[in-house]
Amino acid sequence: MSADTAAAVLTHIVRSIVDDPDAVRVESSSADGRDRLEVRVGPGDLGRVIGRRGRTAASIRTVTRAAAARDGVELDIEFLDDDD
């Protein structure tokens, strides 16, 4: 995957928001010509990452996509509970 910068930025941001940073996992995959980052957080932390009305998640996506643009990559980001 060529979005290593974006994955590092995403990991750093999410780990700084959650209560249990060691539970944060960022997995990458590719489908239909687009890269995808899946963020898994520990129990109870998904609400922190999503924020009120999804504003925090939207901001995280904006910053991460800007980092991906530096690598010339378009990507999708999905936030998941670790038990999904």
C-alpha cells in the first residue's frame, strides 16, 4: 500500500483521542482501485473517535486524506469497534 504516511497520521491521531491507545489497530486494503484504511478501537472508544454528529470522524478523515494526497493516493477510512 502506498498510503503509509496517511496510515501513520491516522494512527497517531486516533491513539491520541482514545482511552486505550494500545487497542488501536489500523488495517489497510485495496479494492476497486482505492485504498482503504480500517480503524479498530477498543470497547467504548468508538464514540470518542466519531464525536458529536460525526464531526470528529469527519475531521480525522480530512486530515488523513490530505496526508494521503501527499503520497498521491485516494483512500476511504472506516471506523470500527474492535468487537465487529
